[in-house]
Amino acid sequence: MRSKRLRKGFRPVMKWYEEKDAENDVIVASRIRLLRNLRDYKFPWKLEEEDAKRLTKELEEKLCGIGSLMEEVTRHGIF
């Protein structure tokens, strides 16, 4: 019921994005950030010190090969 009253009194806003002149450029931007917990690890604010050390070591080992991986990907023209 309330939404009908709102719609009845609703006047459309000027469509500023349809204005065409040199000073009315429209830029639309969007950003999505999706984060998730690492399997077998709690989120950082709940992570125990020992688990943090273990996680750091594991990440260092896994990230160590990224340089050679990127070289391989670039060499094959994937990017």
C-alpha cells in the first residue's frame, strides 16, 4: 500500500546520463571484491600464532614459483 503512494507521487529524476555535450561525459565503474578463508585456516583475526606461522610458510612455498609460472604463461602468449 505504501509503495503505491510513493509511486503515485514519484516524479522521474532528470536523466543526467542522457545529456549530450562536451562537459557531460559519463563514466560508470564497478568493483567486486570476493574474499574467502583459506581452507584449514581461520580468518586472520581468529588465527593462532602457530597457525599464522604455518600459513606464512605454506604461502611462501606456494608463491615462490609464481615468477616462473608467469614467465611460462607469457612465453606461450596466454596473456
